[in-house]
Amino acid sequence: MQRSKRYKGLKEQVDSTKRYSVEEAVKMLVKNANSKFDESVEIHIRTGIDPKQADQQIRGTIVLPHGTGKEKRIAVFAEGEKLMEAEAAGADVFGGQDLIDKIKNTKEVDFDVSVATPEMMKKMASVAKVLGPKGLMPSPKTDTVTTDIKGTVEQLKKGKLSYKNDATSNLHQLVGKVSFGEEKLKENIEAYLQTIRDNKPTGAKGEFIKTITVTSTMGVGIKINL
């Protein structure tokens, strides 16, 4: 793969055989981010789980101390008073059967997260094939099927996010923007790592976390000391 002169320059500043502390890694990320836009910062974790085993799934939610820097559009599927709660809490899209029919007919979605009351889930079966592949179906496992519409929307607006391992046992998560600065990025990364450690699956055997890498949008991967 052809790499730019800029990328090669950044690569030379990172020792691929070294494992850096979170503080050292963040300092390098911020220092080397010289793009014309505010680069995102991501963390990638390679785990030792078997993703085919039900008791080895890594899944949960977290509110990062300083959010991710990305504003998410939230949709609420509800009826009656719960729709008024959704609007008051700042939901971007909200509706009942009308919203379900719209998605079913157009196959279009204009939101990043969806929340639903328990009674709406049966009605949403008709749009599961549209929302499911996009990861937009509400689920009790991510606290997005709830009667507390107001509280849930407010938490999501504050940056509450869901995490889940992929089919290759890895976790990928946005943890902020370069403009956050070193201290805020460090706190976000440490909070996320602690949550993953605390939620080690009961069926996980052997080495749980194998490698941790952080990178910015246009930067190079920096491995963190486990």
C-alpha cells in the first residue's frame, strides 16, 4: 500500500516494538495530529474470546466522562405521553406506527440510535430487516428498550454509547476528538478500558485482552501497555 510522506514521517516517531502508557500515547496523538480538521481518536482492542460462544460476548454501555465529540441523532418509537417525553428530552425523531410505516415504505433512516418502549417492540418487527443490519434495532441489552424515555434520551445526548465485540473478537470505539486535549482523552480512554475489564465475560478463558491500540483519523496506531 502506498503511504504518504506525512504518514511515513509519523510512523518513524512511533516505536512499533514498544508499549506506551496511556499518557504517553495520548501525548503523541495530540502532538502529531496536524490535519486541517479535528481528528477523531479511536481505541481498538484485540481480545482472546471466542465470539461464537454465547457466554463470551463482550457487550454493554458506558457514558464517557467527556463524551465522544460526536452528536448523535436519536429516534424514539413510542405512543401517547411517552412521545411528549421524547420531545421534551431532545429526541431528534419520534413517532409510533406512523414512524414505523415511514421506515417500512421508504427503507430510509435518518438517526444514529433508536429507543423504544416495550410495547412498541412487537410493532417494530416489520422494520427489523431495515434497522437490524444497521445496528439500529432497540435492545434491552443496550438499555434502549425502556419505559424511562426521558432519562434514556438525556443519557444518550450526554454521550452514552454501546459497545460490542465484532465477529473477529475485537472491540472498536470512538473515544473523543484531538481537540479534547491530553487530559480529557486520557480520562475517556481509561474509563473505557476499566469498563471492558470489569465486564469480562464469565466464559472467557486464558488471556482476555491481548493488545490495545489507539489512533487518530490520520495518525498511526500506538500500542498501549496492558
